[in-house]
Amino acid sequence: MKNFLIVAVFISIAFSIYPLLQKTNISIFGIDTIKESIQGYDEKIAEYDKKIKELKEKENLSEIDQTVIESNETFRNTFVGVKNVQEKELRKAYGIIIGTLALFVLLPFLIFGGSSTKNLNNEEKTWLTIPLENIKSLDLSFDKKKRDGNQDASNINFVSKRIQIENNTLSTKGSTQSTAMIMAFLCLPVFYFVPHLYHYFSPSSDGGSFIDLLDNWRVLITPVIFLIVGIYLFISFGPKAKFSINKSTGLIKYRSGTEMVTRNISELESVQINSFALSSNKGHTHQQYELQLNFTDGSVKALFNHTGKEEMYVDAIKTARFTNKPLVDPVRAVESNPHFI
């Protein structure tokens, strides 16, 4: 709700600054050139309006006068049509400016505005500063298992998911960062349409549908790209739980491919953190941390991964304490098992 209010405030600000933006001399995206063209068309239209008015004020109109009036009206309407096209291009340019400003202002504000403490409470912060064996209600194991070979890790350079516990159920939720990005990309198209919406609802609007105002399909390209990215992020990192552990039913549910797999908590042996590096196509290497469930039959299930080391440690500890299963100490497990060095 807080993030939605922030977005609403930014949209309100965008509608407020748009009239001021129109009065500002801006040269990018050819705005000054378009404004000059529109001014020239206004002068031409006014000139033809004057001619038409003078001819119509005659007491007796000849056939030649009628022909001249019709000719002038044709030229006038042509200039009006070209002017309308230019005005749409001008609104598109303003939309790009407002949308780009929103991208650089809104996204960082949502990501960093409420996440300076990594969303850890005091107890969780303490866990990161003391030895694991000193954490209450946490058992440890040094039996480190191989990584889940059936799970392709995502190359993510931010904290994408977190663990939440509600109503005796542990599940995943989108992190502050992923929620911010989803909201920003889904809301950014609105900022690109601010000039069109402002014109549509203004008293000077000449009517017509909103789709008519978007006449030029190129206006839609950038907003649609943002919308597609937002939908993809929502599907990938949205609120829908990919797995859950319910103490009331004693069941663990997780997604494997397109199906949900159900297992008993009694089958769970331990909770493990994996650490590994992934390189992107551009050569950037991200250190990834992964939450993995180890089962008594030797099978394993990697749940999710991201670059947040502290967040992953806290979530692994919460999962181990919630299930009353040992956490595989990621350091001492390697020290006691040379196979994993």
C-alpha cells in the first residue's frame, strides 16, 4: 500500500508539472522545432480563418467567392490536420521526458527508500553478528549435499525473494527490490501517457476517443516494452508462492517445472545455503546464494537464489528454526568435508 501511494503521488506531480514543462524551452527530441512548426501552422490557420471570414461577410457572394472559400477551407483543414499530427508528436516527446524522469526518480526511490536496513529486525541483525551455534532454537549439521542439478539458477544481481511466516505457514514473497521494480515497470506506462491524458481531459480537447489521441502507434512502443518487462517480473518474482511449508498440515509444497510437488515435513533432513558464481553475457560475475532443502532419501530441492548474502542467511535460519531441522553450516561443513572445497 505504501508503494502504491508513492506511485500515486508521483503521478499527481507529473500531471502538475506537465503544464510547466510546456512553457519551458526544451531542445531535446526536437521539441523546440515541433513548437515552431505548430506556431507556424497556427499562423497559417488564423490567416485562412481571416480570409474566409472576410469573404463570408460579403452581402452577395459570387460563385468565384464560394469557390475561393471552399479552397481556403480545404487549405485550412489541411494545416489543421498537419498541426494535429505535430501536436501528437509533441505530446509523445513530452511523454518520453516524463517517463524517463519517472524511471530515474521513481525506481531508485522505491528500491532504496525503505530498504536501507535490508528489512531485517533486531533479532535477525544479531544472527549475522554471532556464531551460528549461539543462535537459539537452531540446530546445525555439517552434512553438506550436492547442489540441485535439476534447478537452473537464475543470474540475478539483486535480492529477488524473501521468506515470510504467516498463520503457521512459511512461504516466499517478493522482496522490497523486486516489488519496487514490478510496480515501477507496470506504472511507468502511465507516466508516458500523462501528456495524452492531460490533453484528453482538458477543456480545450476536441473530443474523440483516447485511442484516437494515440493515433501514431509509435507512441505505444516504449510503454508497451515497460509493461511487458513488468509482467515478466511479476510472473518471475511476484507474490505467488513457489513453495510453502505448512506446520498445520505437515506438508511441504514446491513447484517442479509446471507441477506442484507435495512432501511431508518429516521427510526433510536439513536446510542448506549454497554459494556459487554466475557470469552474465556481458562478462559480469555475480556471487549467488541459494536456499536448498535436503531430504532424507538423498534428494534435494533448490528453492531460489539471489545476490543477497545476509538476507539469504537470515531466511535459511528462519526456515531451519521453523521446521525444527538443522541448518547446514556453510563454512564448517566444507572444512569437515574436503570434497566440497
